[in-house]
Amino acid sequence: MSNQLPAVTVVGSINLDIIATTDRLPTAGETLGGGVLQQQPGGKGANQAVAAARLGGSARMIGAVGDDAQGHLMVQSLSGAGVNTADVAVLDGDATGTALIVVDRDGENQIVVCPGANSGFSLDGVEFSAEETVLCQLEVGLPVVLEAARRSTGFFVLNAAPAMDLPAELLERCDLVIVNESEYQLIPALADAKLVAVTYGKDGSALLERGRRVAEAPALSVPVANTVGAGDAFCAALVLAIRAGHDYATALAVANAVGADAVGDPSSQPALAPLEEYIARATEAAVACQ
């Protein structure tokens, strides 16, 4: 087991999140008053890169923003969190991706994503090393994800969200797929995948090899402020813990603890402790249960 966290390269989306917080989510055709508006950095790719950096990993972001004020702010935010942004493209003529999010008092949300520059970038000129763990999601074009899978020679991870049918070539290349319970049901081919992590909300998480459960960990009960960035923090933590050599049950417990911290933070890119602290917590909890 390595004491040094692995290098993680995230290929994915970079968005400006515009968040309205209300007492409850609106129904179809309904207008709600009394909301509180926030704007903050987001996008599943950027969220995962920032989480990896804040957990102590070496994080690189590959993605795109528009040549606008929002895009420059997103790049500055990534850099400020410790993410290498040398391969973030600034596309003239494209708007920076934007997510419109409504969050209720229980942390549940509704999201509409306007991809903008996220759908317009390529991997031309981007190189991957065998030592890098490459982490992708599906908020960017599937051709970009496929190209990343083909070019990457190291450990390749796909957070298959939002759920869609996946080419057999992509699934066969994945060393790890991460989904929530709903996404797992929507992608039947995952039952035959090499290794799949599934999150079950309050029921914790599990790892499945070719559809067979090989490890699980309970969720932590915490007050919920915002669930938007929790899954992304979970992804980053799980990848770092597995690649650092921890067994599957420990890695899941660590990722659950990170996700629990994330839901207690109203930001899509929450403040996190170093991964070692979550590993210590998971180890102490396991000893206490013996």
C-alpha cells in the first residue's frame, strides 16, 4: 500500500452552477417565491478534480470553458484548489457550461445542464501517462470519453452519470465504473462489468465484480445541506483509496465518509480534509465494530 496518493486526471465537464435554494421543489408549472440565489463553480468533472486535489491527490483537469467571464472564473477556481489546468481549453464563441439547480431544505435537487463549451472540446494534443488514473463522466460528449479510454494506458474509471447506453468497447476498457442505484438499474450492461461501485444513499455503498457483491460499507447519518457535489466527492475518494492500495471495504468506507462531509457543505465543491483523516476514521470505526 502506497503512502503517496496517485495522480488523477479528470476528463469532464466544467460548469457555472446557478443554485436557487427553496423550502421545497416546485411542481410542474408552479412558481415558488422566497428563494435564495447563489453562483458557484461546478460541473461533475471539475467537482471531482477539486475533490481529488483537496483530499491530497495530484489532480489534472482536461475540459473546456468559454472565452467569457464565467469561464475565466472557473479556471481560476480550479487552479486555486490546486488543480493543474494547463489542459483546460478556452473556446472562443462557446459559452461556459451552466447548470441551473433548485435545492430544497432537505438537500434534494432538480438540475438542468446547458453544456456550452463542454460539448465542443477534443483531446487533440493531450497526452496520458501509464501512471495516471483517468476519471471520466458523461456530461461531455461520449466520443471524448471513448477517445480518453482508447488513449489512456493506466487505470481507467468511468462515473456513468448521467446514465445512458454505453458501447461495449468503453465498458470493457473500464477498470472501475461508479454509479448510483438508479443509474445501475438504467444500464443493464453493468451487471457484466469488471468492477462497479454502486451508491445507495442512506443504505451505503457496495462494490460488485461481474454482478457479484464483493464488498460493502454503511452510510453515515449526517445533516444534509446539499447533495449536488456529494457523489463527485465520493468518486474522487474511492478512486484515490483504491489506487493507494486499500482493500475494497476500507475504500468504500472512506468514500462514504467523504461523501457524508460533502452533503453537509452547501457548496458543489465542498471543503474536505486530507484523505488520511478519512482513512483513520474508517479504521477506527472498523476496530470499534469488532
